[in-house]
Amino acid sequence: MAAIRYNDINTTPVWAKLHQHQRATRHLHMRDLFAQEPDRFDRMNVQLDGLLLDYSKNRLTERTLELLIELAETADLAGWMQRMKGGERINVSEDRAVLHTALRLPRSASLEVDGVDVVRQVHEVLERAYAFADAVRDGRWLGYTGQRITDVVNLGIGGSDLGPLMVHEALAPYWHPALRVHFVSNVDGAHIARTLQQLDPATTLFIVASKSFTTPETRLNAEAARSWFLQYAGVADIAKHFVAVSTNREAVTTFGIDPANMFPFWDWVGGRYSTWSAIGLPVMLAIGPKCFAEFLDGGRAMDEHFFSAPFSVNMPVLMALIGVWYNTFYGAHTHAIMPYDHGLRRLPAHIQQLDMESNGKQVGRFGEKLDFDTGPVIWGEEGVNSQHAFFQLLHQGTRLVPSDFIVPMNSHYPVDHQHAVLVANGFAQTEALMRGKNEAEALAELATLNLSGEQIDMLLPQKLFPGNQPSNTLAVDKLTPRSLGKLLALYEHKVFVQGVIWGINSFDQWGVEYGKQLAAKILPQLTNEQALSHDASTNGLIAHFRSCYEQ
Ligand code: F6P
């Protein structure tokens, strides 16, 4: 199918057909669909090497899927997949290729971008990073007093923090027993101060992780770490205790870090897609090169599936299209991520950045204003804790809230039968959200309670659950480096596909800049007496700060 200009997607016949189809099918209840289609699960699940996506608990018919796939074809999804994979500069506003998938290619592969084999570059850095990680892990890399490193502090924010932090947490069973990794991101001094309180400078290694190496939060934390370190050691000792991960060699050197201790990556790796690069160094240190390579393999397995499977059985494509169905055609505003795994508790935060920084856009890649809703608000919390926090709204509130349940089938921590309890809760929630509880069922329950007719009338509406609340379930055999790699790449591709459908450039983030500019303007005004020319609220807040600030 010929490529269209993306600002046209909402004028295509399939767009109109999807709106019409939504109106014609919105009364359908999933409980009835399951009753009519005993093979619904069999038809609506996809499996890839230990990862199962059950998408049957969605407001979908075969026709919905046909139309959504037609939409993907109309948006030339296959063409955009090839453009991304081949290293075309699809990040048009920054004139960059988008090649996080190249970070997961094997050494034997090659991919030329502007005459350079990026796969060779990737593996050169990986080898250096692996050798460094091994030296620290084996106790060959020593601190300034000759002691081995016991603590690693990653100083980064956004993509230079959330991805590695999440992966590190998720892979706790694989950690080196004598190495602790800490993540400091917030410019709130509490974060660095409380972390440093626990540490011994002689045995601490700092990783300054910043793609640009200009991010103020990270630079301030790095300066604080360096000042703290220099209270105990000399400038010459910095080389043993500070390394950098960045694309900006000059700024790293100016900061005082030996370029020999810098692990580079490239402008074709977006911050939120960078965990697979040297930004994953804290993870490599914690789990070791062998496990990190398995994580990369998992990502590659998902890439191969994504780039080759027909759309009708393609996990990222299906998840993306189902998301578009609710966002664009049902007007759902949010999408919840519920990992039923304590190790994955930071996954919602990582996906939040991945998705919202990528697809939180109101203009298309040509700068044209989009006339429809794009990226949803991503939120979530680990199960089962979330059940006791916000599930009431999912069950009996007034909002449509599509969600993903991520449930490992096996646990690394067999405590009595607690894992089975966790899984039972996850499955039960998806069932309850889908089925709901109708009047006959609620009445049957109330009938056992010996209540008056008046009491039953009052309680009955409160005991009803409308159901028809959609969810995907991702059943993961066990949370391993490989399965986590697949999961993460799955969400990256899902976000990409949605961006393609909506005609968005998912790889820039101009919206983050404006707040940074204003903060830079306000900062000096907080502590000088300069006349203020903001709006009355901002002026008032600055004046209030001036009157309260004690330092
Ligand atoms: O939040 C904006 C952002 O640019 C992210 O995209 C990025 O991951 C983060 O800041 C940190 O940037 P850097 O790695 O350059 O310090």
C-alpha cells in the first residue's frame, strides 16, 4: 500500500470505518463474547519463547482486528519498520537515525550508517564495558586505598536512570553478592546526601550517566559526589572512582573524568531506549556480562519477531493496535501497567517515560496539528498492592481503563505458596474486570445474608460490577535477563507502532525543554532581589520563597 502523508490518517476510509465499527460494537460485553466463543483464548493469544500475550479480554471482534490491521497497513507500518531497522533518519526533527535495535544485534551482523558499521562500534564499546565490569566484579579494579569496590552509584536521570534502575531491580536474583548498586537521579539534595551517608569513598565507584552531559540535575549530583570524594582523596584518585557514560567526550573530559574511563554511545540511541547501550553499565556491574548478553539476546528475539511476524500474530503490533483502539476510537485517556512481580515494581515508571516522552505529542512528524488523541497517560503499580489502592475505580468507577497485567509463572523466591497466591490474584483481577458481576449474581449473594427487602434495594447497586474493562495479560515463564529483554523490547516496539499510526515522531522530546528554560530563569531570581515579571502566581511563589528561605 502506498505511503500516505501522516496528517491524512484521520481522513482515510479505514479511520472512518473504525469509528463506525466502534459505534456498532460498543454495546457488546466481553462476558457474552466469551460465552459465544469458547475458542476465544486460543484465537487471541500469541506466544514467543516463554512469553505469552493473552489479548482475548479486550473489546474486540475479528472484524475489529481486521480493521486495525488495515489501519496499520494504511499507515505504512511495514515501511516504517524497515526504515527504522535500516538506520534511516526517521527522527526528523533532530535529523537522527533510531537504532536501539542495533544495540542488540550480534557481533556477526553489520549495519552501515553513513559509511560506519554501527554494529562493530556497539561491540567495541560492549567489550570495553564488559572488561571493566569483570575487573570491578572480580576485585581487580581497586580504589585509591587498594580496596575492592563494594558500591556503585549511578548518577543520571530520565533515560539515564529509569531503564537501568528498573532492569537492575528486576534482576536482583542475578546480582553479584558483594556489590551494591545505587541510583541517584533527583536534584533534591536528599537523594545524593542520603546515598552518600551509607558509603565509604575508598570502595565507591561513581558512574556519571548522561547522554548530553549537560543535564543540570546529573551534573549537580556528579559535582556533589566529586566534592564528597575529594574530602577524603586526591584529584589523581578520581580516575579510579569516576567513570562516565555519554555521547559528549569533550564535556566528560572538562568535568575531570579520564576519557579512558568513558564509555560512549551515539546520537542514534534515544535516552529512553538506551538501557541496552553502555547506559546499562550499572546493570552489567550487578549481573555480569554473561547475564547482560542474555538480556540483549532477549531484546533481539523480540526484534526478530517484530520485524518478521505477520501483523495478526505480532505481539508489539497487536498491543499497539489494541491501545490505538481504546485511545483513539474509545477515547480512553489512560493505560495502566500492573506487574505482578515485586522486582518489576519500577516497570510502570520506565514505561511511563518510554511511552509518554515518545508519544506525548500534539503535532505530527511534519509539524502538522493532529486532530485526534495520541499517547495515553501511562500509570500503574505492582500487584497485589495496587488492588488495595486503586482497583476500586477500575471495578466500579466510571472510566474506561485498559491495562496490562504482567505475571511471571515462576518465582525466584519460593516462600510457602505465596507465588500461587500472587498469580491467583492477578488472574482473578483480569477475570473480574472482564466479567463484572450482574444483578442476578449480586442478588444471589445478597439472598444468603438474611437482609430485609429495603436493605437489599440499597445494597444491590453497590454490589454490581459493570465489567467489560479490558486487559492484556503477559505471562512470563520466569523473570530472567532474557525474558526481561523481550518484555522491554516489546514495549519499545509497541510505542513505535502507535507513533507510526498517529504519524508522530516518537523519538524527540521538545516538550521537556520549556520547563528547563524557565527553571534556569527562575533559579537566580530565587535568591536575588531582581524585580519579577512572571504571572502573578509565579511572582507570588518566588516572593514567598524569598521570605521563607533560610540559607
Ligand atoms: O527528560 C528529558 C531528557 O532529555 C530525557 O530524554 C533523557 O533521558 C534525560 O533528559 C537525561 O538526559 P541525559 O542523558 O542527556 O542527561
